Amino acid sequence: MHLNSLITDLKTVSIKQDVKIWKRIALDLEKPTKKRRIVNLSKIDRFSKDNETIVVPGKVLGMGDLNKKITIAAYSFSGSAKEKILSKGSKAITILDLIKNNPKGSKVKIIG
């Protein structure tokens, strides 16, 4: 039930703010579990810059290292991924927290 309400919230904010990024993330989350994105920290580190906000419409796994201070929003995090993110001074937040803090979706990058 949590996923359905998140998808509804994403679509609602997308329409209210006239921002396409939230609808794109909602469509990714509507896919079957097997097709949902799974991203390792090494990939996030490779394709991000310091102080960026990254969205993973799926799960973040702890394989690899994170060498930048960034904010990562995802549907879910593995325990090791969350531990590594926080130990580097970065932030691990939910997608719902991100849309509440940044409804316009400015300077947000999707990785996955």
C-alpha cells in the first residue's frame, strides 16, 4: 500500500508543479518488482558530483564506495548502503521526503 500512495503523490505533485521528473519516477515505480531499478553505490559515485541530489526509483545496494557528499533519494536502501552513505556525510532519504523538500524537482538527477 505504501508504494501505491507514493506513486499517487508523485503524479499529483507532477501535475500541480508542472514537473515531468516526478511522473517519470512514478512510471518507473509502477513497473513489476523484477524490472525496478537496482543501483550500487559505485555507479552512483561514478555518475554524480559533489552536492548533487540523486534519485533512484528502486533500491540502492552497498556494493562499492561513495566518495562524494550527496543526497540520495530512493524507494529503498540495503542496510550496508545506508550505513556507507551516512558514514561519508551524505544523506539517504525517501522519495517522499524529496518531493516534500523540493516539489519543483530542481537539480535532481535520476540514476538507474
